[in-house]
Amino acid sequence: MNVRKFTASTSRGAWSLVREALGPDAVILSNRAVADGVEILALAGEDMASLAEPFVEKTISETTLASLSPNYKPAQSEPLAISAPVPAVALPQSALGEINAAELHDVMKEIRSMRGMLEMQLAELAWTDQHKREPAKSSVLREMLAAGFSASLSRYLIERMPAGASKDSGMEWIKTILTRNLATIDNENEILEKGGVYALVGPTGVGKTTTTAKLAARCVMRHGPGKLALITTDGYRIGGYEQLRIYGKILGVMVHSVKDEADLRIALDELKGKHTVLIDTVGVSQRDQMVAEQIAMLTGAGSQVKRLLCLNATSTGETLNEVVRSYMGNGLAGCILTKLDEAATIGSALDVVIRQKLNLYYVANGQRVPEDLHVANQQYLVDRAFKLKRETAPFQFNDAEIPLVMANTARAMNDKSLREVILG
Ligand SMILES: Nc1nc2c(ncn2[C@@H]2O[C@H](COP(=O)(O)OP(=O)(O)OP(=O)(O)O)[C@@H](O)[C@H]2O)c(=O)[nH]1
Ligand SMILES: [Mg+2]
């Protein structure tokens, strides 16, 4: 049996490589995301046929398929939840006696790959069938994937979408659920009237300094420059302090530069009388251990520093998830989505905000200070997620590929964050 590996930057690309090399009868053994794209393990159709006798033919019969998944029914009803594990296949005792440990390891490896293949193919069958039975659901699913929502959240919602809904009513239902689950501040009094100490944190270049300046301008417009103070922890980079100082000068607000926790503590103590203090922090990659040090510095500085995480809407969902996990610490006050104007799709950013239950304060959609900052509006964002024009055909899935994508969501469906999505 000759299992071959194909890697490409997209599922579609990898799938084309498989077809080119092994023909249309190729059997997909596994399909997973890897660092540089998607990796597919596949087997030529004739290899599969030779494997089928005498071993598989007896093992993978209709009855076995039925026993593997209580929902399996050939070409009909509800085969969506392919969650039952495939039982290990027992080798005949006589064969066991003759093979050594290395061979056993190889055999087990092949059995595992067959098991993966079975699970995948059952799920693929289920989704192909689903497409035929409920084309409206399939269309809504495709819209969600094209908007950038994760396959697992899309699948979770599609499985719960009212049966018999048309594409339009299905889309309305999905939008309502997404809107309901997107937490935002009611209005900006949350920050402008209440005041307090806010630190803008996040990876490098996401727009922390620019957003700090935009927020500072709003504070000054409402309360005048005397009620606001600006602090930067970006004192040691060339131009770091300067960037905020220039904005401070325009607004008539003093900018303090701090190096460490002790400095920050002193500065916050001095600025106790201010209505609002905004802290612009130095950008730290989510993969850098400095993130933990920065969180410790901000939380250890005495006054109640609320952290607002800047999330770049152009980043992938995986990256944003990683950023949130890394910056979460003992809890974020909320987040700000930046660079909305540069994002081709925003579904992945909304997906992360929903699943991580972040409170979305603002969205930034441009470089202009202070104009390009807006209080987040759930309905607008969800509508926009589906309206954005998508011309990147290589990144879209067609009907034949969707079962393949959905077949790969089995593990992600156990994610706790999905079960917490409010449906009604
Ligand atoms: N298109 C667009 N550009 C933005 C937005 N916000 C910030 N920028 C630009 O992004 C670049 C980086 O912005 P900064 O505010 O310096 O980012 P930062 O997070 O402070 O960067 P570091 O301090 O280096 O980590 C600048 O060119 C900004 O003008 C936005 O919403 N849309
Ligand atoms: Mg900065």
C-alpha cells in the first residue's frame, strides 16, 4: 500500500495535486492543517481495491458501517453526527503469532490510517448527502465559510438552523444568532464617561498608538485636555515615545514615559486625579514570553488598569485565537478591532470575538486620527461580514470540496466555546 503525502497552501490546491498524481479514484486518508497550508494523505484507488481483499471487504461491510455510526443509513436521513469512534479492528490470532513488533507497529499504523479514512469518508458521505437533502443549508454554510467564519462554528450553527428554512430565512437566522452573541459596549459612555485607567495592548503594529491617539482625541473633545493623561511604555524604541508625544502635543495633553512596573506605579499615583488615563504599550508578539511580563507589569501597578486588546482584523482566525489566549491573563476588559478597512473578510475576527466572549469596544477602519474609530455595532459588523466582496476564488470552496472541509471538523466540535453559543 503506497500512502502519499500532498501539501499545498489551500485544501483546493492539495486536492488538485492528489487528483493529478493519483487520478479521480484517489482515496483521502487524512486532511489536516499544517504550518504551511494543508496536508492530505491519499491512496490510489487501485491500492485501496487490492487492500479490500480479503481484509477490508469483510470488515467494512454495510453492517459494520451501521455499527460504527448509529446515524449511518445509506443515502438517507440525519447522518450528520459522525461522532461514534470507529472500533479498532482485531487481527486474527494466527497472524499475530507470526509478526514481530516492527511489523505490528506498521500494521497498527495502517489500521489507524484506515480508521481515519473511514471516519473522514463517512463524514464526507454525510455532508454530500446533506447537500442533496437540504441545499439551502449548504448555501448558508458556504456563505459562512466564504465570510471567514470557522468551519466548526459554521457547522455548529448549520446543524441547529431551523429545518426547512429557505436560504434567505436561514441567512437571517444565522445573522440574528451571530449578532446576539457578539458582545459590545452599549455606547461609549462606558469608557468616556466612566473614565479609569485603560492600557491598549497587542502584537506589534496592530494600531495601539494610533488607537490611543484616537481615543485621547475623543476624551479631549468631551472633557477637555485637563482630565486626561497619556502614558507610554514604549520609551526605549527609537521614535516610540515621540510618536505619542506628537499626538499629545496636538491635543495639549502631557505624555509620560515609563520603563517598568515601579515607574508605572509612581506615574499612576501622580495621575490619580485624572478622569481618564490611557496607556500605550510597546507591541509584543503573542509568541513572546514578554507578554506575560507585560501583563504582570500592568496588573501589578496598583490602580485598576483595564486592558483593551487590539486585534488586527486582517489576521487569520488561528492567529487571532493565539493572540487572545496569550493576552488573556487574568481577564481582558475588552478588545478593539483594528484595520477593518484592510480586511478582505472579517468573519474570522468576529468568530474569535464571539468564541472568546470578548467585549468589543471599538472598531478602527483607517489611519486618520481621530475620525477612523467607531463604537462597535453588532448588526453592522455581522451584515458587513457577509457583504464584503470576495474575489479571491482560490480561497473559496466549491460544492464538491465542502464535504471534505466539514469532514475535518470532528475534533473542533468538542470545543467548549461552541456549546456556549446562545441560540435562542
Ligand atoms: N488601514 C489602517 N491602518 C491603521 C489602522 N490603525 C493603525 N493603522 C496604521 O498601522 C500602522 C501601525 O500603527 P501603530 O499605531 O504605530 O501600531 P502599534 O500597534 O502602536 O505598533 P507598535 O507600537 O510598533 O507595536 C500605522 O501606519 C498606522 O497608521 C487602521 O484601522 N486601518
Ligand atoms: Mg506603538
